[in-house]
Amino acid sequence: MTEKILLVDDDPNILAAYKRQLRRPFHIEVALGGEQGLEAVDSQGPFAVVVTDMRMPIIDGIQFLTMVKERAPDTVRMMITGYADLQTAIDAVNEGNIFRFLTKPCPPETLAKTLRAGIEQYRLITAGRQLLEDTFVGAVRVLTEILGMVKPAAFSRASRIKGYVKDIAENLQLPDLWQFELAATLSQIGCITLPPDICDKIYAGASLSVDEQRIFSSHPSVGYKLLANIPRLEPVAQMIKGQLQRSSYSDNLAPESTREMITLGSQILKVALDFDQLVAQGLSRKSALSELRGRPAMYNPKVVAALERL
């Protein structure tokens, strides 16, 4: 088996016995205690399965598995101990989310059987995640290609907006950069439902009538409806939905919740889109930035400042 297994115990003799008994069918790594175990997870992972003793100095088994879960959530976690009791088992399951709970002495054949089950569980987890990733990437690719075929001008604008948004988000050192980039990439997807003449006018920088502006303003909601049911895209869809709205903003550019991230994403989109539109109308980039700076109630000044630095 090519998947790696990490065995953690504070007794070197037990670790030596594990390696001797299990080295043939499995790829075994060992660590003496929780601290070395965490170092192994960080430097030698990914591990399909991690098995730890319960009673260890400094970091006990429950604390260790809880930290493993944070570092490597796909890794299957197991505990083996000679001090088994009901409360230990409950704590291990609740805090460490363990897959199996074994007691010492554990016969080699029992441990080997349990490790095989752990590897199969790991394969199921990673296969399911890969399927989700492939579905996600495929859906985004299809939507982008549809936009490029149906509304080439909208696709071109989205490409420009992506460049602005990516640079702004990097300049502001925002986490989860991919979500801001993806919101920009798909920001114009709702335009596939708009009449061609309205699209031609808006992307040429021409003025719209009241009715045309009302129709154009509906495209973020259309984009939201197209994207909201795709796995992992709800926050991105919400950013796109709010791209034309004037919303209140905070000086805090370190979003601590999904809602704050969505609001900031919509603000960045609005700055990038309106900047692009002003340039399309014939303004120089310097004049367009000056126009944005002159409306602090409409645009987040820190986002505008980030765009200006670029």
C-alpha cells in the first residue's frame, strides 16, 4: 500500500514493535510523542491514517488528534490505549473525531485489519473531495465558456475586472484570494440574458436610458441565481449579487466572517467595475481614480487606495 501511516507513542519499544510487525503490508512512519507527531504531520504528510496512544506527556492523545484534524482534516484518526474507559472514548470521539478506538494490548492482526479499514476510509474521503473539486472546476469552466461565446464583450470586461480585483486583493493581503478572483471572473455571467444592444452600449461606455439601466441592473441577480446552487459558490454568488449596490463599509479589511468577506468582495467588484466603466467612457486612469476618490460615501476609500497603488 502506498498510503502512509503515522504511529505515535511515548514508548520507543512499542514503536519499534509496531514497525517490526507492520512494515511489510504498510508504509509506516513513527513519532515519539505528540510534539514529534505534529512535526511529522507538517513535514512528512499527507498521512492516510494516524494512530496515537492516549496517555502521553505534554500533549495527550485527544489533544494530538484534535490538532491533527486542524492540520490534515482528510487524515483518518485512531486511538489506542491501555487506559480505556467510557469518558476517554467519548472525549476522543467528540474532540478528535476518531475513526476507531482500540485498547492495549492490541493483537497485530486486529491492528492491521483496522489500518486497512482506515486506509479505505481515507480513499473514500479523498475520492469524494476530488469529485467535488472536478465538478466545481468543470462548472466554472462551462459558465466561462458560455459567457465567451454568447457575450464576448462581457467576457472581455470580466477578464479586465479579474486583473483589477486580483491585484487589489493581493495588495490588501486578503485571505481566500480565489473567491475574489472567481467573483470577478463570473461577475458578468448574468449578462447572457441581456439584449445585445444594451450590452453593446454599456461596454462602449455609452449612456443608458432609465429603462435600459433598470434592465442592466438586473444582471447581478441573474448571475446569483445561476451560481448559488453550485457547491462552494454561495459566497461568490453573493459577492456578484451585490456588485452594483452601494453598501456601508468598515475600515476593517480583515474579514472575520463569511458575511464580512462577501460585503468586502462586493465593494471591490464595484470599485473595479466603475473604474473600468469610467475608462471606457474616455477618462484617463488618473481622472477615473480621482472620480472614485471624490465619492467616499459610494466607494470604500481603502479599496480605491489599493487600486491607485497599482
